[in-house]
Amino acid sequence: MDKEERIKKEVLRLRRIYKNLSDRDYKTSIKLIDNVAFMTVTLEDMIVKINEEQMTTTVVNASQQFVKTNPLIDAYNKMYANFLKGISQLQSLIPTEERNQPDSKDDFVDFIKNKK
């Protein structure tokens, strides 16, 4: 599956998760969802590249030679920080009472509810 298809799949997954937001909050979340989906797929690709490459690179500058962290790792760390901010912003759109509710699809929670 190419990157665009993977991003579209992630967008659909995230939109399903946040579909129960109020209309105003859902409309607010759409661009954020698109960006988080892009970052999710890009971070996955970066992980693959980082695992394939060396963690450090040797840089030659005139007569000097030194070891430097792979620039891809720095890019990954920056994007991951932004990804976490995006996820946090999405989570903040969910009303507090819903955030504290257990997932109704949880078999254990259903079992406990039925025992009462």
C-alpha cells in the first residue's frame, strides 16, 4: 500500500474514533486528524529507515572527521513531539466524562456490568 493510501486509512480510523464529537468540535478536529494521520504514517516510515541505517554517520569536514547522529533521528524526534501534541489536542476535544468512561467494547467491562 502506498503512503497516500495508508494516510487515508489512518484518517478514516481517526475520524471514526472522534465522530461522536459535537459538530463544532468535529469540524475543528478534521485538519488536526489529517495532520496526525500524516505524521503517523511518516513516523512509521522513518522507523523503518532508521532501523535500516546506522544510528550515526561519519562526517568529513576539510581535514576533520567526526561522528554525528543520523539526521533522520533528529527529524523523527521533532515530528514525534509534534505528533504527541496533536494527539493531546485531539484528546482534549473529548468531553471529560467520556474520556473517563471505559470502552463499551471491552469484554471484561461488559462481564462486570452483567454481574451486578
